[in-house]
Amino acid sequence: MFLKKSTTDKSKIKNIVTVDAYNNKSYLFKNNTFQASEKLGYNKSNFVTSYLGNKDIITTTVEISRSIPEEDISDILDIKAYEELGLDQAKNYTISYVESETEDEERKFHLFVAEPENLEDLFLPLKKQTKYFDLIVPAPLLYKSLYSKEILSSNGTHSFIYFTQNDAFITFYHDGEYLYSKSLDFSLEQIYERYCEIIGEQVDRKEFFSTFETEGLKAIDSEYQENLMKIFSEVFITINDIIIYAKRAFQLDAIDHMFIGSINGPVIGLDEYGQNYLGLQSSDFNFNYEINNDEWYTDQLQYLMLLNALEYMEDPSFTVNLTMFPRPPMFAKRASGQFILATAASIFIGIAYPLTYLIGSYTNEAKIYTLNLKNAELTKETKKYKKILSEKKKKISALDKEIATLLKTYNAKSKTLSSIYDKKVHYRLKSGIFYTFAKELDQFGVHIDNIYTKENTVWVALVSSNDRKFTELIQYISNQHFDELKSINIELIQKDPESNFYKGLLKVDLK
């Protein structure tokens, strides 16, 4: 499922509801006030948004030719997602993308893939209350609104590290554009479990998180502080490896700033610890969004969902939308609504003339009125059924055309998938060919000086003490592998005057 244009009527949207489906917390933005909402409910004037955690999405970057027409891009990226990520062909994944600005000959796209089972497990229980989700954003793309709203400068490279109860991930942005993201195996729950593992006993969970949120890495209890710092040394070892990879893979000179935060608020001492450990300028991920809120701290992802919703309502191409549960269109745009309106109009038109005729006829003569009324009713019935038959014939014709179009699309997809399968299953492994050649060359005392391949043709530079061995080798290969070869030939044989060895260039064309 690719990025679709919003069908939301902005004139009827009055509120924005942000939903964290992982901990069932929601906020309502109304009258420039952003407050926690105790209960979700259906209201067609609400714009409902949420996010999908980094651990629940699959990402990759692909490049395609600029010559590909715009109308074909979504299909090409769909196929590439299945190929590059090895997706199950039997599943209908939710796939969306965002293009990365580049001046290269190839266009670069970041693909975001979600399994339908994950989306249903996470959002279906909430959909029973909200009835729809207008926008579901991949968590790494939430940070984009910080640049569009000019909360952060678009210059330089930034990394964002965020800990939630069941996930933790690092995201890189360069010049205000998404670059790369990676999940960390150090969610808040995993940090708690690791702490219990270190001390060798199960500590009170509520007490642990209370100390963690109020004292952080500068806890009064020295043993608690020491064990927590051990855990975060492991965290930053992992982060350092990811930073090294990102700098090498995306040719980054440096990471200009690192922001660290958590769902429960800034972790005291963590930005300082990260700065000392990684040597990067660090600060808490906690911005002043200039939005009225009475809480001492609100999950920053809730704010980011709000900012993304505001941007998306203005421009649906602003971010990726992974929703499987969009709001239904307006009544007049639904098929059922159009049918009801059309039926009502035709009934009104159908009875307008008979009703007028009825009044005129009644004033003249009751008997004529009765006969004409019956005639009008029969005529109306006839027209009604003729019209129904005509509409049905038109619908049948339209459905026949739609079936033909879908069949054509299905056949095209089937051919593409068959081609992909054929390449994956029947691709000839060149390593096997090289192994066979090496074995047979050694058998005849012939050595390889160089080897080159192109598609199904192999050129081998040979060296031997006797040029007759070349002939014996060719004869043996021709006899043993005649059903695998198109041709085999020694294109050049010459004697090296310095070493008295013979050199030959063998060309083999494979079937």
C-alpha cells in the first residue's frame, strides 16, 4: 500500500488526537491546548494520528532510474521491496516511501514496510473506539517536523536516541532529511531486566523506575548508580558501533549533535555521560513547543505526532502514512450515498409530473383522473424497471472493463514474480564453475594466471610447461561438459622467452 492523498476534509477538523498504541495513552489538541485524554471515542471532527515503533518496521534504501515514469514508480518500488528485503510473496505488506533529495543520476527512496498482522494487533483494538486512524507515521520520521517547524536548524548531522517502555532506537538526520535508523536492544523494560540480572535478584519494578526517573545516573545509592552505569556503558558501546557504521555508509564527516530522551522524561546525567563516552555534543531531547500543557513532562513523541499531523493536514506528501484504517469518505462520495441520492432524485422527478397532472385532472373529472392515475402508475413502473435494467447493464459493462483491467495487471505482476523466482532459483553459481575449472586444470598440470567473466562467458589465462597440455585439457573439458558448453577455444598460445613456460588464453561460452 503506497502513500495516498488525504481524503480528510480540513474544514471539518477541529481537534487532533495523538495516540500511543503501545501504552494506550492519548492526548487531545483543542483550542491550542494539548492535554492527556482519559478515554478515546469517535468524533468525526477529530483528526486521529499515531506512530509505528522502529522495531515494528522494516526499512531499506533503493535507487531507481530517473527515466522511470511517475505513474510506474510505486509498482517498481513495491517489487524492489519484496526483492531487497526478501518479503513473503504470499503477504500483502503495507509499503510506503519517501524520496531523498539527490543530484545523482539515480533517484533514491527510503522504503518503510509494515506487516499487516502487526498493524492489526496494535491498532484494531483502538480502532473500535476511534473508528479510524487518519495518519500512522513510522517513528524515525517523526523528527522531520522539528526541521519543518524550524525548531532545529536544518544544517549539519543530528542523531536522536529515544527510550520507550518496549523499544529504543537511534535515528540520523542530515541537513534536515531522514538518513538512517536502528533499533537498540535496550528498551526501558530490557534495562530493568538487565539490572536484575546484574545484581542477581528481582528488584521491585516500581521502585527501580521511580529511582531511575528521579535520580538517573546520579543516584544517591552508589551500588544502584554503578550497576546502571554498567548497563549504559553497554548501551553506548552499541551506539558507538552504529555511529561508526553510519558515518562510513553515508560518508558523514561528523555527528554535530546528539539528542537523548525517554518516554518518562530526561534521564538525569545521561546526556553528560553520553558526551563523555562518545565525545559528541549531547543534550536532553526535550523541546519547548510553545503549546499550552499543564504537565511537568509530556512524552516527546506525543508532541511530534501532533506536529506531523498539522503538517500532513496541509500537505499529505509531507510524511509517510502507514494507516490501514482511514476514515470513510463523505456520504455523497460513498457508493451507497450516491445510490441513495440518485434514487431519491429519480423518485422526486418521477412523481413530480404525475402529481401535477393528478391535480389538474381531479378538477376536471374524477373518472378521467382515476383512469389517468392508473395509467401514470403503470407508466412509472415501466420506466422504473427500464431504468433499473439500463443501470444494471451499465454496471455490468463497467465491471467487465474493470475485470479486464485487473486481469491485465494480475498477468503483468505474475510475469514479474515468475521472472524473479526464475532468477533466484535457476541462477548459475559461478563459484561452482570456478571450482570445477580449478580441479580439472590441476589434474592436467595447468595453472591459472588470471580469470575474467562476463555474463555466461569465461576467459582464463593459462600457464603450463608444455603446450600439449592445453590441447589435452580442452579435449577433456569438451568431452566431460559438452552439454553445458556452447563453445570452448584457445584464442592464443605463446611461449614465454624468459621462463620457457607456455601461456594460453582459454575462452569458454556457457549455455
